[in-house]
Amino acid sequence: MKAGKLSAAVAAVLICQGSMAQDQTALEEIIVTAQKRAVNIQEVPISITAFSGDYLEEVGIETIEDVAHMTPNFAIQKSAQLTNNRINIRGVGSAGNNAIEPSVGVFIDGVYYPRPGSVIGQLVDIQSFEVLRGPQGTLFGRNTPMGALNITTRNPGQETEGMIQVGAGDYDAYEIGAMYNTALSDSTAARVAIKYSDREGYAKNILDGEDVGARDDLVLRAKVMFDLSDNLSMLVTADYAEINSGASIIEHLNSTSSAAFEGRNTAFFGDSPATEDSYDWKINQVTDDNLNDEQKGLSFDINYEFANGLALRSITAYRDWEANASISQARVVGDLLTGHDHYQTDTLSQEIQLLSPGGETVDWMTGIFYYQEDYDIYSTTDLEPDFCAPFIAAIAGPANAGACQAFTQVDAGFSDFTQELKSMAVFGQATWNISETWAATLGVRWTNDKKDGDFVAHVANPIMGLFRAPESVLGMERDDSKTTGFANINWFAAEDIMVFATLSSGYKSGGFNNAGSSTALGEERRVFDPENATNMELGVKATLLDGTMRANATLFRTDLDDFQDRAFDGLSFIVLNAGEVRQQGLEADISWAPIDQLRLVVGIGYLDSEYLSFEGAPGLPGGPTQDLKGERRVSSPEWQTSIAADWSQPLANGMEWFVGGAWNWVDEQNVGTSSNNNPQSLQDAYSVVNARVGLRSASGDWDVTLFGNNLTEEDHCLSIFDQPLGAALGALNPADNTMVQRCALGAPQTWKLIGSYRF
């Protein structure tokens, strides 16, 4: 760790109190539920960033990706397939919707959401959004080795209220949302929230003149609260969400191109996918991608309070997620291969928690968690018109092209993966309030994960055997058990300054590779081992300047053993255990309201990353395996900073105008989707600037806001990956182990106008 930079960053966070004007205004109190109790964030001795739902709505935060732009050491990495995102905390996250377990747990209203693809839509009617860093398994039902997103939506109340919101923007974007809350009786209330958004694609395809990347989202949630007695209540929640989308915008990176690649493509198809500018939102390639992502769920949250103050909570949830994705795999001018993936996940979870009354010498909670998941992935590959000829004719000869054409072109290769998971966990945590200023916490968790899996791959057209191997691995099994823990001590050095130290451990079960490969993996490589995390933290939380400033900072070191990473084989990714990696650094959050009209929010993240061991790491394109010991891992920028400022000012007629801006800067990082540390996948440092301006009524019942995002039109790649079928298309240079690279672009400059009316 670079001590000089860390010292400077810590000094910036621990700002000394000074003389201030007399019109200081205390910050809004942020209440979080990370500890299973409603507590002021300044009293929670862990690294946590939290935002209220009101703040998210005010500044135009609509997705988890938007939250990541404001949160240190938290990021969303996108890929070619929109449903295949990676949620990263401290530079670590599980890749997409393969059968790997998430590194970051996502919990919405206490319910665990298992797959990243099922949480990429709109945030609607949010009460609070908490980003918890470090293992959280002694308080949450499912394992959370790197952290958790704890999202709470608003519950029904007895007051009748509603909201209607409409918006429009460039790229033919529009959105409409509504919320209605009402009492059904003296003991029953209901709340419904819905939002629909639609826009055209950001990019233009030169090849066919069509727009690329259109998307529409629908989110619907209904809640009914039953107050069955003075000490018994039940909350029933039903939700539905759907995303329909075209392609991610995948540009050809001119800086990595070669004459061989462009010449061979021109010879095969009459043109090359290269364009004049790698960041101009113009592509020249076959792009017939589409996605339908649908999820629904039902949960029952029952709370009972005993006469002695003990609280019993039961959360029963069923969730169903289904996604159908088609993707043009080669991304060149020729129409070669289309992959179709069908994902189906059904989950049933039951969590029971027992909490002490709180405010005693020892506060404790304990729980049990049962989780069952059935996960099916069915993948097929169609041979498109240009595959057999001219592509196969050129690389394997006319005879093979004839053989290619003699067999089926539809479902030329396909694979079927099924997995059943049953998990049981017992967890608990107790805090000893030693004195008014000292407290110590111990937590423990025992987890058992049992998995059964089958994988079968067929090659119906023998030419597909050049890229896909037939394979059958049945009866795969994993039975992993692990005990993990949490130990923390905290001290209030002053009434508003807390110092804490934490030692914790986390765990992620082993699993099975679900994707086909160019060579048969066999059971030995198709099964991968568990991943273990050890985490140390030293932090401070300070409320300063008469309550107008919160300054929180945490130093951390996280070691991951048998880290689960992946390698690219030309068409798909293979999960492997990557030795040991260390992620250490600093995260800091500062909020300051020096006067009534002004609010500042600052986030700082520093990350020092190193593989402590990684023999047999994936090689550079066309090269042998590597030893990456001492190297930095991907998706780990050294510095990340965000600054948001908001100013509001009343007018003479009682109305209020407001203006706000946000700047997010991300340091240079390798954003490659394979863990081979290819230097071609380096993304230079970049910054994104967003702003808003608006008008609010005197009563607050309506407001109109103009939002502008990426105002400086910053060019950047969210991920970079090898050209598919690179060797056959002339993209590989074996002399220097380089490959033509593809870039998943970040969003361009956009504008939208949103109006809200509350009643």
C-alpha cells in the first residue's frame, strides 16, 4: 500500500472543525438497517455508504449503476450481453449470469436476489439504498464475501397519498411512473408503485442504417401491510419487472487493429468492422442482439414482538427469473454466428430472525436461513448465411464448406446445463456494550451448500467442432461447509467521533462451469473450488461542525484465497480458481451542509491490488499460461472520486429553484473481461459530469427538473474483450501476443426533462 497517498487521503477526510457562520444547518439523519435495527449510520461500525430514497429521486438516480457513480470502491461492469453485468465492491465481483455465486449479495426488502441480471432495471419507490463493504454473513441470510447491497422500498401507511411522474428526453426517450398509497381499513394499508421507460438506441449501424441499443423497462411493485394485532404484523409484497433491449454498443478499438484483420475481413465479406472513430457511436457489423429479461416474486414478511421485547421475524420468498438473450457472436460485417441463451432460475428462501429488545448490556440477534435454487441454462448456436461460405471455405477449404452446408444450420451446436442448490445457514451476532463509549461485537456463521449439476454439449453440424467440443459431464456434486466470523470493537473517542476495528471472514461455495468450450473440460476442470475471504478494517466516523458534516473513512485489507475468476477461449468464458489476491486501500464518504442552501457529497476510494499467487493464469492472446504474482487484477482502479453539489434558493412567490452537479472520476484500470491482464485492455482515466436544474412549488407538491448526463461527452469503455473468433479472422498477432479488442461503450451525453406531481 502506498503510504504517502493514503496519508494524504486520510488527512483530507478527517477535516478539523473550524469557525463557521451562524446559519449552519444540521445534515439530514440517515437511518440504516444494516445491523437489522433502525440505527443512525454514524453508530454502525462498518464501512457503509447510504442514500435515502428522497435524495436518490432528487438527484435523478434511477439504477444501481447510477448509485455506483457516487459510491467509493463500488462499480458495475457491463459486457456485450446486457443481462450479464458484474457488481464489484473493492474491485471484486462475480462475472455475469453463469453458475458462479455472486461476490456481492443483493437484498431488497430482506429478500435475496441471486443473479446480477435480475437487478439491473429501474429503482422505484426506494426508502434507502445501503452499500455495505466487507463480509456481512453474520447478519444476512446468504453469503456476502465482498459486501452487500441492502435496498429497502417504502412500506404502506395509513395516509392516502400518491405521485405521478412523466419525463421525456433525447433518443426519443420517455418515461411514466406512479405511486398510490391508501388505507384499506384501520389495520390494513396498501401501496402500489409502477414505472415504465423507453428509449431508442444510442448508436447507428452503418451496415444496415438501423439504430442500435433500444431499451424499455417496466417495474411494478404492490405491498399490503396487515397489522393483525398490537404485536403482530404481516407485509405481503408482489413484484414484476421486465427489460426488453437491443444490443450493447460494442465498438472496434482502432488502437488495437491490424492490417491483417481488416484485410482478411475485407477479403471475406467485402468490408471491415473498423470505423473512423472508436467512440463515435457508429458501428459497422452484424448486430442482431436482443434481450427479454423478466422476473417476478412474492414474499411474506411476518413480525411478532413478545411481551419481553424480543422480536421474531420470518421472511418467506419465492422468485422466478427468466431471460432470453440472442447475440451476434462474431461482430463483423459477415453474418456468421448467433448465440441464443435461455436462463431460468426459481428460488425459494426462508429466513427466521430473533432479535433482542436492544439498548441492553448485550444486544444480539440470531437467525437461520434456508435457500433452494433451480438454475437452468440452455444455449444454442445458429450458423448464419456467411458462416459456411465464405468463412469456412476460406479458413478450412471448400470441402469443409460443403460439409458445413450439408448439415443443419439451426442449433448447429447446443448445450444444456442444470444445477440444483440447497443451502442451510445458521448465523448470529452479539454486541457487548461495555460502557457508554466502548462496545465489542462477535458474530459467527455456519453454511452448508449442496449442489448437483449436469452439463451436456452436442455438435449437430460437424464444422462447429472447430469451435465447440461435444461433452457430457453428469452427476457433478459439491458439498461445501464453512464457518465464518466477525469481530469488531468500537470506541467513541468523543460524543460524535467513533473509531472501530474489524476482523471478518467470508466464503463463496464452489460450483460448475456452465458454458461450452473449444475443448472438452471434463469433470476436473468443469468443477471449481470454493473461495474464501479474510477482511481487516480500521475506520473512523465523525460528525463535525455542529452537525453540518459527516466524515467517515475506512482502511481495509481483503485477502481472497482460491479466488474464482475466468478465462476466455474465443467464444465463451471458463471459471477457474486464481490463487490468492489482495485488495487493500481506503474508502471515505463526506457530506457537508455548510448553509441551508448548499449540500456537498464527496466519495473517495483508493485501491491497491495485487495477486499474491496466480500460477497458470490465462495467457495473453495466442500465448502460454502466465504467472501473475505481483500484478494488479482487472477492474481495480487505484483512485476513484466523486463530488456532488446541490444548491436551492427560494423565490419571492414561495417557489424554489435548484441546481446540482456531480463529477465522477475513475483512474486508469484494466477493464478486460478475462483475467490475463492484457495491456490492450487498459482504459485511461476518465470523468463523467452530470447536472440538473429545476423548479419546485411552494407546497412541494410538484417539481420540474432538467437532467443532463455525461455533459462533456467523455469517451470510455466499461469493458474490453478479445475479438471473437479472433485467430480465424486474422485479429491475432502471435508474434507479440496481441489481439484486436472490442469496447463496450459507456453511455453518451443524454438529456431529459422530468415532472412530478404529488397528492
